[in-house]
Amino acid sequence: MSSVENSVSAVAALRERVAALVPVRMRQPLSWVIAALAAGTLGWMIHSGRLTSFSGFDRAADADIARTGEFLRGVREERDQRPEVDRRIAAAVSRSLGERTDAVDTALRARLNRIAEETGVRDLMVATGAAVERKSPARQEFVRLALPRSMRDEPDFVELRATISGEGAVDQVFRLVYRITVDPMLKRVEAIKFDPIKDGGRVRVTIRLSTAFVPGHEPASLPGGPSAEALAGFSKYAPLAARNPFRVPLAAGSGANSMATGPAKSLGAAAVATEVPGATATPEPAVPGGFPYGQWLLTGVVDGPAGTEAYFKNAESGETRVLRVNELIAEFAFIGLQADAARIVAGGATYRVRVGESLEARALEGP
């Protein structure tokens, strides 16, 4: 006999026993009681979650709980960090020049003019641009959290750009750049340009910078001047200013290359290497015919986001070259920097060329 037939027989037998035990008049009420008990039991199981484990609903509920917990933890972390954020905002406001565009524009112009007067730069020009509002980069979070539109559109700060240019001796323009850099006002120096005049004895400098302020947050007072210690830091740039990297050397036929602010150096057709006791002299590499080493000056070295670079300029033709690591000028490959000098290599020998000097004045590195 199959299992189905056994089940049918068992159900039939159960009905016969119930019919024998329960009178006919009690069968209808009893069925209602049984149905009510079954419905209550089912409701209790659903409410307690015992049935949802079979359908996956409890996992969705757990995920919602986890997300809510993560959100609450984030809110708590932001609340704990708020004092530090407020402190940093207050520090930035204390270095700003005001809370309104007109006041900041006036204060910035006056400050730049005063700095230029301190350094002795002449033929001064100071100009400011239009103010630009910078809004929160997290504006989508305002939408997600259903915060008011006025909060989303409120600027975090306002940026005001300015340009200052002037003319002076190398020492004066270097001091102007340094003085602006160490000034306590809130600022970002965006570009600096030097234009030598004639033989490089005087230089015109152009500096682009920007300042920022928070609307509605007035600083207690305008920032003061830099400390004496900060001003004394210019001493490390004084040797470079004294060598005047913009000075055009004398023509090759007139004798030695001469620096306006430093002692004259007699240079032969090739650089004189420093002798090191016990070292074997390294022969100079082969010289490409007619290359004007004395005319090619190293005007600057940079180690920044764009990489390591050396800037060369031909004093006669005005031609410029920018070398990155392993690029060549004549037979020399640029390999890196050392303080204010470029390191170049050729023929197995390594040389240094200091800013303001020509390739002809290269110095051989010791072993």
C-alpha cells in the first residue's frame, strides 16, 4: 500500500474517532475554537520573527539595523570632531581680512602695497579680481538629509584673487616674494614670474595670489605682521640673491664670466675640477663641436608635483630649455638636484651646475 493510501486511511480513522467522541451539536463551535487558536499561534510566530527566518525578512531587518547603527556612529564621530572643526574655522577667520568683499578688497590692496614699500620694490601695480563664492563639496548630503535649501546654497567661503607686480634689484624682488609668503594673512600664492630687464641687473616680478573669507564671520582684528624669526628665515635665500641668477655674463671674448654682486671667476674653456687627494682624475667628456657652454645658464631648479626639473637659458639668444631627469643638454644628462644646483653626468663623470652659473662653470663631483 502506498504512503498516500496510508495517509488517507489515517485521516478517515481520525474522523471516525472524533465523530464518536464529539456530539454533532459541539462540532461547529469546536471548529471555530480550533481556527482561532491556529490564527493566534500564527500571529504570535510572525510577530516574534520565527516565520520570517524562512523568508529572509530577518536578514533585511538586520541590514537596516546595521545601516542605522553605522549612521548613528557617524553622527557621534562628527559630534566629537566638532570642537576641533570649530577651532580650525576660528583660526582661519582670525587670519582673514574681513567678512565682506569690499572690506577684504580694500585691506588686501593696502597690505600688498605696504609690503612692497617695505622691500623697496618700485613701479608697483596691485589689482584684484572678482570675488568667487565656494560652496560646500558635500551639497548632495544636504539633499539626502532633507536639509533646507538655504543651507545647501550657503557658501562655505568667498575667494578673492589679486596680482602684484613691481621692479627692483634681485634682492628686493626675492624679499617681496618671501615677505608675501610668510605674511600671516590667509592666502595662497598661485604663481610667481620673474622677467629680467636688459642685462639682468634688475628684475620685474609678478605674483598671483588669493585670499579667502567667511561671510558673516568678522575677525576680531586684522592679522599682524610676521614674526622676527619668520623674517630672519630669508637669510637662506640671500646667497642666491647675491649671485643674481638673472645676470647675463660677459661675452666669451671679454675674459671671465662676471657676477654683479659676487667676486669675479676666471673660467677657461672647460671647468676646473676640484682635486681630491688619492683620487684618479676623470677626463672631461668629448665636447660637441661649437656648443656654447658659456652662454647656457642654469636659471632655476624645481622639485615639485610635476617632477624634478632644471631650467636653462641661452644668454645670447634667449632660448630656454626645461630638462627633466635623464634628458640631455649637449652631451650632459640631467640626473637630479643638490640644494640650489643641478647634477649632470657625461662620460662617466658627474658635475654640479649652480643656479646662476653656466655649463662652462660646471664643477666635477669628488668620488
